[in-house]
Amino acid sequence: MLVTTAAPATRSHPQTAPTPGRISHRAAFWTLAAILFAFMCAAAAPSPLYVVYQSRWHFSATTLTVVFALYALALLIALMVVGALSDHVGRRPVLIAALAAEAVAMALFVVADGVPWLLAARAVQGLATGAATGAISAGVMDLQSGRRPGLATLVNSAGPGIGLGAGALGSGLLVEYAPAPRALVFVILGVLFLIGIVAVAVTPETARPHPGALASLRPRVGVPAGARGRFLAVVPTLVATWAVAGLYLSLGPSLAAGILGVRSHLIGGLVVFALMIATATASIVLGGRGSPVLMTGGSLTLAFGLGITLVALHTGSVALFFVGTVIAGLGFGSAFLGAFGILAGLAEPSRRAELFATVYTVNYLAFSLPAVAAGMAVSPLGLSRTADIYASAVIAIALASALGSIMTRKARETS
């Protein structure tokens, strides 16, 4: 349910002089960008390991989707409960708590010796990531330099793709070639999150605390009054893009192994890497273009890339599979950049965390629910048919998004 709220007077103060003992606003901006990158790396790190876990602990594809779903459910709960908390108590306290919880999640992965430990690790990780997401997105908007007005939007749109791609590739490399493959990646990430706590402690606070912290914990998602129509107009784009991410992060390595016959853990990581780096590349290269145009072109490109991917799965072509993945990633990046550009201007600074929590609630519902449904369908339908149905549904949504965007632009031009 969407809760519309009017935005009160601005309470953020990102352009004040640096406080003694704190780093500059510019350094703080890139610190938060690096932390966002680290969280996304950690989110993708387990993907190449899922095949290892299944082989070692002998669980089904349905159990794998439960693991995936628990992470997404915990993340969504955190978004809805504490997503707006940093608007009231400040960005720094929320981020420090989230970083500490993420470090605990990494420790649980290290000691995991069965499915219950894996479930616990993913649940804690989901809570930590959900708590951090709204605060980081709002924080980089607060700290954005007036000389680079689109930089925060670029970080928020490209950062997740770069992080997810790097996390999947790095994890795949370590699983394939490094010692202690089930632990080393999480040890490295855990250390980074502990360093992140220290880094956030010396950043300036950009949100002045104000009353309402307890009330903000009531589960809800919020869109500023008067902006609901524009928000709903971009929802199909958010659904199409993040449903693709869910497909690749949950089933991408399995598709490479089960349908294309590729057994290397590195290739499993490369599948996710190819999608996400293409996503980030599109966001970086196309930054500054008109948001509606990006949404339309990106949605069409996404649909085209998924179509090529389906052809590759039916012909067994690994090369064509990666071509389709890259094209889909380019569409993902441009469409999401356009959507985020539209959404970024819908809230005053004092409501930013709440708005971004709402955006990411939609994103992660699209990321998780179709992937969970697909995982449950693998046993009765088979991996190939499940991929056909999943990709075809996303293609339909992407085409509907593009058509809707075109009709909206034409209506505005004629009005």
C-alpha cells in the first residue's frame, strides 16, 4: 500500500562547513558511494556459491529459492520499517548499525555448515542491506555537489550494478581459484564493513534529527503528495529491470550449468558480471540524457536482449547467451537510470530516505518474487521452460513500459 505524505520544510544541510573531526562533504559523498558498492558486492557474492552449497549440502532448487526469498523478505521488512528512520535520527547512526549487522552476516557465512546457517546469514544480510539502502541513497543526494547535479543519480543507478557485477565476478574467481572458497570472500567483505563503520563515524551528518522516529517505524512506504501518478508511471520500468536482475542472480549460474553445460564457477560469476557491468556502463555513458527517452529506449533494449538470451538457451550457444545478457544489461541500465532520474526529484530532502525506501521496496519485490516463483517452478516444469516463461513475462512488461512511456510523452506534447 502506498502512503502519500506531504514533504515538510527541508531539514538537511549538506552545504554547511565541515565539522571539526569530520571529513569533507566531497570525501563523505565518495565514502557513501563506496559503502553502497560494498553492500552490493556482498549481495551478489553468494550467487556463484549456490551451486557449491547445493552439491555439498544436497538441497533442492526449491530450498535455494527459500534462501533467496528469505534475503529479499528480510530486506523488504527493513526497508518498510526503518527505511525512513535516517530522516529522523540522522544518516550516520542508521548506517553504522547496518554496517555492523552486515559484518555479522559475513561472519555467519564464514561459519556456515548447513542450510540453517545459510538461512540465518541471508536473513541478517537482508535486514542490514534494507536498513542501509534508504540512508545511503538519501545521503548521496544530500552530499551531491551543486556543480555536478546528476552525480548522485548516477551513483544511485550505476553503483548497484557495478557492485553486483564485481561481487559476482570476485566471488566466482575466489571460488574457482582461491583457498577456502566458501569463506575467503566473506572474510574480505567482513573486514571492509568494519572499516566502513570507522569511515561513517567521521562523515558529516546531513540530516538534522527531528521528532517522529518512533512513528516512522510503522511499516509503510511513502510517496510525496502530488507525485503518486508520476511514481506509478515508472513502476513497470522498475519491475522489468529488477526482475531481470532476480533472474540472473538466482538462476543465472544454474542456466549456464544446466542448459549450456558450463561447469566453471567462474563462468557462473561472469554471467552476473556481464549483466551488471553492462547495466553500469549504460548508466555512466548515458548520464545526462532525458529521463523519459532513457526509459523508453532502455525498455526496448532490455526486451531485445532477453529475446536473444532465449534464442541462445534453445540453441545452446554460450557466446550468444553472453551477447543477449550484455544487451539486456545495457537496457537495464538505461531504463533504470531514466526511472531514477524521474523519481529523484519527487521528494524534499527530509523525505528522501522514505521515498527511496519505497523505490527499493518495488525494486526488491520485482527482484525476489518472480525469482522465487521461478525457482519453485523448476521442479515441475524444468529449468528451460521456466526460463522461457520468466523471460517472456519480463519482455512483455518491458514492452508495455516502453509503450506507456511513449504514450505519456505524446500526451504531454499535445496538451
